[in-house]
Amino acid sequence: MGKLYQMTPKEIVGELDKYIIGQDQAKKSMAIALRNRYRRGLLPEEMREEVTPKNILMMGPTGVGKTEIARRLARLMDAPFVKVEATKFTEVGYVGRDVDSMVRDLVEAGIRITKQSRLQEKYSIAEEIAEEKIIEAIIPGKKKNAPQSGGLRGPFDFIMGNAFQQQSQNASESEEGQTSDVELARDQVRQQLHDGLLEEQFIEIEVTENPKGNQLDLGNEDMTIAIGSIFDNVMPKKTKKKNVRVKDARRILREQEAQNLLDMDQVTEEALQNTEQNGIIFIDEIDKIASGSGYKAGADVSREGVQRDILPIVEGSVVNTKYGPVKTDHILFIGAGAFHTAKPTDLIPELQGRFPIRVELENLTKEDFVRILTVPENALLKQHKMLLETEGVKVSFTDGAVDEIATIAYLTNEQTENIGARRLHTIMEKLLEDISYEICDMEQEEIVIDEEMVKEKFIDRIHADDIDRFIL
């Protein structure tokens, strides 16, 4: 179970608040839906199968945080998560890409998460093996070429008799002395490795050669064949020599040995279980496949066809993947769309019924823009300051400047297209354009951006709304 599921709904909202301003209702609904999945896991098995996830439909204009909420949850959680655009299923041909691909993508995400989790457990053992291989590369062991007693020897060996046995004994004693010297030298190298004294030294290691990922697509996603891996189980794995620094060799060998220690059958089984019980699919732009009622032709037919294809997956069905069949009954689906031209009621009734939780995200106000600029841990002002500081110029913004930037963003969204918080990116890039261009020739080490500077930069772009244009 991922760390996200161990958090209370308030703690989940608190994590989202660090990066997303406002939209409290959407965060609350998301947190409850995720917590309910944790609660379901604690139920008796017979009841657990009866409790299905309550899918969520988020409605709101672009740039208000729908995708950002999903993206941040994906970073927080250890469960499989995939984001798809509903429009990609209508782009090619009549219906477009096979809608089952969203479940296949989710399984791939599950495999990746489970595999990484298991690799972390194997790293401690793999590091010890890697260290021994590095020591072996620095001080190779003595090759035992002398024939062993009792083994088959040539005809002259029998003629030599006692002379050969005496020679063999002397060689054995000499070899034991050399072996003890090698072990002593290896212990010294091991200590130097622990002290970090050999990190920059080049050594030659043997690594497994990865097969080329050539794909033969036979027109069906179920029939995609990786040519390079057809004979993997028949032919021995190829290896190659590589000259690298010790610090890189440690990383390469650790990863390679950890992979060798993995039981991929167990990883696959756990990943499929995790995907079925904890997976989340975020379907963005779901409003673009909605079509109004009445006569349907052309694109409208294609959109409704996509809805009908998505419906069985959301309702619960079995999808075949290259790792095995996956049931979608308990996967959580989150739909999101602006719904400017279409309404949720324009979706087919069966699909509407599969998204019982509706959340409407609000338009951003001027106060929201001020907070977006200053409050989040990845605040936009902080990003631009740090970028310019890399070239030795410190930029600071007065409170008046921040207020003016927020005002311009709000007015521009009101007077033209409302693109939400993305408007701030446009304004900040334009505001700092000259500074970024001339920064290499600047002698100033500190620049203060105030309200007047912001107004001067945008004086030709922002104006009070002209109500005459609404008069017929």
C-alpha cells in the first residue's frame, strides 16, 4: 500500500495545498475517494469485492488546476497512475487508438513501480556483489592453470613420475603464498573503496549488453513483438567490456546485480494485483468526446463511438495485456474537462452514471493569482528568481509589482480567452524578456521590479474594458 493511502484526507489536502491554490472542494473530493480505497482494503474479502470505487468528474476552465491535482497525486502516491487524453482515441481513423491501451499503460506503470520497489530491497546485497567485482577488476585473482592431482595428464607425466609430483607440490606452495598476498592487497583496496579514495580511477568491468528494443507492430497492440527479446530465453546473454570510473562502475554493477536477483514472475504478479486494486486512470479532455443531442453525423458519431468504447472499461471488464488479463472493476477513474461548449449531460447516460461524484472547479480571482505567484513551494516568482541567480543577477519583486502582475493576468483572462494560471507564464516571460536577453552584459547585481516597471511594460496591452463593443 502506497504512502498516500496511509495519510488522512486532511493530510492529503495539506500536501496538495503546497502546490495548488484554491479548489478546496476538488481537493476534498479527491482525498475522500483515495481514503475510501484504503478503507476498502481493510474490509473482509467478500465485502471488498462488492465495494466499487466512486469515480470523479472534474469540471472547470483550463488552467485552474484539474491536471495539476492529478499530477501532484501521481507524485505523492506509490500506486499505479496514468493520465490519458480522451481526444487521442479520435485522432486516427474512425475511432482512433484502442481504448484498452489506457489499461495497458496502467499495467506498465504498475510493473515499473513494483520493480523499483523490489530493486530497492535488493540493493544492499547487490552493493556487496558489485564491490567484490570492482575489487576483482582492480586486483584480478591468480588463474589456476596448474593441473590438479588425480586428473588426466599427458603420457610424459607418467614417465616423469616423482619429479612431476615434486614440481606440482612446489607450485602449490608458491601459489598459496601468492594467494595470501592477493588477499592482503584486496583488503587494502576494499578499505580504500570504503574511504572513497578510488572514485575517479578507471577500471574495466563486464556488463550485460541490452538487446535493441526493435518493435515489430503487426497492426494490433496485442501483437507487438520485441524482436530483440525473442531468443532471450534460448541464447545466453551477451556481455561486453566497458572502461568506467569506479563511482560509475558501482552504480552500473549494483543495478545489474539487483536485476539478476529479481524474481520477475513475482514482480508481475504483485504489479497486476496492485494495478487492479489501487490503479488510477485520469482521463483528461473528456468533454471533447461529448456531443449534443439530436442528429449525429461525422465527428459526433466518432465521439459517441469513443464514449461507447470507454464505457465497458469504466463499468468493469477484463483487458488482455502482455502480462496477463487485468480486471478494471476496482480501478478509480477521474474524468476532467473544461465543458465550455459541451455539458456533462451531453455524455451518454451510461457514462454519466459511472461518474457519480461531480466537482466544479472555480475561476481564478486576482487574489488567487497573487497567492499562485508567492505561496506554493514551486511559486512562479521563486522559479524566475532562481533562474536569473544562476548568472549572478538577483531579482526582487515589490508587493506592488506582484499585485499589478496579478491584476494584469486577471484582466487579460476576462477580456480575452480565459486560460487560468497559464496566463501568468505569458506575463512573467514578457516582463523579464529584456533582463533575460541582456543579462550577460549587465553590470547590476540586483534588480528591483516595482509596480511602475510592470505598468510601463504592459501599458499597450491592458486597458479598461470597452463596453461599446457590446452595443449592437
